Amino acid sequence: MTAALLFSLTLQLVSLGLLLIMLKGRFFHFSGSLFVLVAFVYHGLSELLNRLGPSGTERAGLTLSELDRWQWFVGLAIFLFTLSYLLVLKVKETTKVTLASSELKNITTFLDWRILAIITLPMYLYELSGGILSENGLSGKNYLQSGLVTQFLLIFVVFLSFSIILHFGVKVALPVFLVQALSIVLLGERLPVVAVSVALFYSLKRVNLTLSPRQVWTFIILMTLVIAALSVSRITTGRSAYGVNSSGTTRTNALLSGVASLGKIPETFRKQFSNRLDGNDFAAYTLKGITAGIPPVGFTTFKNDAKLEIPSFIFPSKLNMTEADRDEELYFELRYDMPPMNRLPTVFGTFAGYFGPYWLELIAAILGAMFALIDRWLSKFNMYKFVIGIGLIFSIMYYEQGPTVYFAIFRGVIVMLAVITFIQFSRKSTMEKHARLNA
């Protein structure tokens, strides 16, 4: 282990330790602590496993010193994020979520599981008809499907699962979690399975519903097996089984083939890990380019990301933008001469390319303070904050995609908030009308 990696891992583990101690068992109640945990997985744990096991193919053009240079910066960035977060959070004032009985009644009334099922099921079936994987770039249909999954479907799946548990009680939580995982895994990606599970767990914490340790660990084991089956099936049958125009039957058969081949997990892990889970090569290539004299990108890609989330009826020509302008990852790859590969930009990795690695430390501290202020605001519960909190958790879980995912998810959140406002206004108007008629 090099000095840089040891330094980085030490700061990351210290950050997690501080959060566990200061939050006193309420680690999973807050977005800031989850952000640090996810950042550790992508920058700390993944780097350690890459160096101990088969090295990721994405980093083939990088030297150890170039990878180490990024570790010096990212470890400190995570630590500064944590310090800033804890200083601004005011732990003693924020660790208890305030939940009025009227707000719980309001959310129970609004999140009717039967209505949510009617809304969610058609979106889910539409996704099964085409999938979220594209083999031919960004077509109109694939753009719509991707938007449905990222902005609406996954969030509505969590709302549906949450409402069922809220209605029938915690005793049904384990089967609900499992059905949710099995449904999402048929879309062909592993991360959404984890994302919806964490978001549902967070949702239950928000209303002070606690699962038993037995329920939690049983689900973790079962979810791991489901994800392992998907990983194996993508080796044995190929990713195309979950791709464009793959039917639900094809996906189910592919998953079952993965279940039947679970004995190949060690081989599958080596193949898939060395080609997928690497949250550091993108940033290392970026720093390599900046060190060689290529200027940082500034806010260029950030502004492009924002443009892409403008509704099509306002900005119909956005799909005519160049592929690099539509894809922040591709923009960086072309600018910093990265070999073509499916990389994980990550939030901190992308921020390092905006203004350079030294500015990353300041950005990380500011970001930590922002997350603390948001968590303080979210601690006073209502329907609007509940939806925003779920959107924030999904954004954190998609950390690997970089800052662009916040634009995509919160566009959907804004639409949901508008719908909630309209429904509540309509209900209020109807109640006032009945009151006048009965007066």
C-alpha cells in the first residue's frame, strides 16, 4: 500500500467514524452521512480492491503515481466535507426527526397504495418492453425511457412500497423489499436495485418506522443474491438479454439462468469488477491532463447538463446538441485524451475537472455545509420535504454518474411537487366548497 492510498483511506475511515459517533446510531437518517459512505465505496473501497485484486481495465493507461496523486486530493476532500457537514449540522438539534401526527395522517392519505399501483405499474411495464440499456445511442424512445426510469419510475416504486408498508405495517416490510428488488433487477442494472432499497429504508426512517435487525440482514443477504444472479446472467447470457426490445420473459429467463449459475460468482466478480467498479480512473486521467497543461473545463459541462433538463417543449433542439455536449463523461474523455471506455465520473471526480484539484477541497467543504443545511431543513417533516429527501437520496446513490444526475432527478422531483400542490389545492377548494354549501 502506498503512502497516498494509506493517507486517503485513513481520512475516509476517520470521516465515517466521526459520523457514526456524532450521529449516535442515526447514520442512515441523514443525506450527508450517506454521501460520505457512498463516496468511500467509490474512492476508498474500490481503490483498495482494485489494487489487491485484478486491476480495472479502465486504468490501463495510468501509472501508480498518477492514481496516487488523485488519492491525496480525494481523501482530503471527503474529510473536509465531513468536518464542514458536522460543524453546520448542529447534531444535538437535528438528530431527532420531528413528525407531527397530522403530517403522518396527511402522507398516509396522499400516498394511497392503490392509486400509486395504478400509476407505477404502466410505467414499469413500459420499461420492460424496451429497457434502460441502449445499443444505438440516444434515440427519442430511449431518451423517454431513460427519463421515466431516472425521474419517475424508481421514485414511484419507492412511494408504492413505502405506502404498502405504512398501510399494512412493518410485518410486511421484508416481502415488500424483496418484491421491489426482484422487480427492479429485471431492468438489467444493479445500481437501481440498491438505490430503491436504500431510498425505501430512508423513507421508513423518516417516519420513525424501524425494521428488526433480522429483517434488515435477511433482506441484505437476499438482495446480494439477486444482484449476484444478475451479474452472473450478464456473463452467461450477455447484457443484450436486458437491452432494447427485450421482453419481460427474456429478462426473467436470463435472471433464472444466473440463479442456476450462482456457483460462478468468483469468476463473474473478477470479470465484472475489473471492467466496472472503478471510481478513481476518471479523475486520475483528468488530473493527468490538467498537469500536462490542459485547462480545467470550468462550468461548461455544468451548464450543458442544466440545458438538457429544460423541457423539450421549451428547448426542442436539445437532442440536436453534439454528443459531447449532451454527455459530460464523453466531454471529459475527449478533452483529456482518455481511452474510450465506460467510466464512472463520480461527483468529486467531475468537480476536480471543473477548476482543478485544489479547488476541489473548497468545493467539498462548501458541499458539506450545503448538505448539513438541507438535513437541518428536512428534519421538520412534511410531504414536500419527504419527496425532496427521497430525490436527494436517489441522487446520492447515483454518485457514480457525477453532478449531472442531480439535474435529472430533481426535474422529476419538481414535477412531483407541482402535482402535490395541485392535488392539495384541489382538495382544499373542494372542502371549502362543501363547507359553504353546508353553511
